[in-house]
Amino acid sequence: MSERYCVDYHTHSNFSADGDRFPDYSIEKMCEKACEIGLSEIAITDHYDTNPVPEGIDFYPSDLFAVEEEIKKQREKFKGRLRIVYGVELGQPTQAEDVALNVLSSHEFDFVIGSLHNNSGEMDFCFIDYAHASKNRLISLWDTYLNETIDHIRWGRGRFHTLAHLGYLIRYYTYSGNADLISFEDKTDVLTVIFKELMECGIALEINTSGCRQGLGDTIPPDYCLRLYRSLGGDSFTVGSDAHKRDHIGYGVREAYDKLEALGVDHVMIAEGGVLVPKKF
């Protein structure tokens, strides 16, 4: 990767509830891995889901103050070798706005990812019992997710920097044999609204490379969405592996850059002074 200015702007350490809980997934070890593979920057974006925990599952928020202190230590250690960005993946902020606003006001994040892992009143898509869900219910979940994404983006103006993994639920529809119920091509109208709102609100679109290692055969969102966004004039992209294990750091970043070049984009967005700026690669 060293021939390009490569970044991974979506990673989770062992401070995240779903991060690898072993010592080799500490922020220090993540940074070592980033240097090994030639990354120029890494953003530590541990989870902070704002809404109530579904089904009693203990998906506790990350200790973001501890994350910040650890990043300060590692910045000193990796000075001159790796730029380390203090970030957060803020989940479902519109579903618990008071919590979301408190988190944002209590920390000086360099970078904030806005995520939707569940529809309002529903559990995380990863916990849904797809085997016993009707086709109509699954279609409804998809439609609702896209509509709630619009509200999520509007709330995010001036609050978060990028929209994470648009189409997140395709992971679980695919694993359960229901991928045919999700068609991005059939949702061009609502996707057009989503992409115009992103541009209007000054929020980037994330190319989440996790789908490439999870058997989906493409990034999240897929090529169709990237081309549509670009055709509407969008050129603000962040790139992230969504790593939850040390060996996943940087996975697919090179391929994401190839996608950007194919779209006529020669830069990736990075965080400087709390705002996103383009960085040529």
C-alpha cells in the first residue's frame, strides 16, 4: 500500500463491545499492523450505540475517555510514522438524541461516523430471526431503513462526517438466503434523495470494505450506489475496513481506491481540525 497515501477510517479496538477481546487487538497493536501494511493514517472509531440494548444483549458503549487517553499515548509512540485519528462510530443518534448530543459535546472527536444498525423500535439487523420472518416483513425492514437513513443524514448535518455502510442489512439478508429481497437498482429514487441529502449536509459517503471479506462480493454500499452518487456530483468519500480484528485492518483499501479512480476521483477524505478535507492518493 505504501505507494499511495492509504488510510483506514473505520476500525474497532478491544474497547468496542464487539471488538476482538484479546491483547493483540489493543490500539497499540492496531497501529503496529497499520504501519506493517503501509497505512499513512488510521482512525480508531469504537462503537457508541445510543439506543437501548435489544433483547438484553450487553452491547455496552465504549469508554471513549479511555480510548482518547490511549490514542494520546500511541500518537507519541508512532509520531512520524502513522497519523492516528480519534473517532467514534455513533449508532442510531436519532433514536436517542439526548444521548447522542451528550456524547458529541463531551468529547473532542476528530472524526465521527454516523451509523444505523437497526430501525426505530427494532433490534439490530444482526439479531433478527430471518428464518421465521415473512417476505413482506423483510421487504418492509429494507424500505424503512432507507427512509430512516434520510432522517439520520439530516440530523447529522454538522454532527457527523460520514455515512457508514449504506445497506448494512445486506450482510444478514445475504447470510440468511434473502439477498434477492434487497435491490439497490430498484431503489434509485430513494437513493438519489439520500445522496443529494449527503451533499447538501456536507457528509461523506463511506466505502466500507467489509463486504469484500464477508462473502458479499462487493463493498457496502456496492458499485451501483457509488456510480449513482458520483453521477449526481458526489466526490466526498471515506474508506474504511470496519475491522474488528487486527488482521482485517486495511483490508480492501487498495481495491476501494481502485474503485475511486474508476469513478474519476483522485482523493479520499481525511479529518483535519474536525472537518473533512480531500487528500490525493
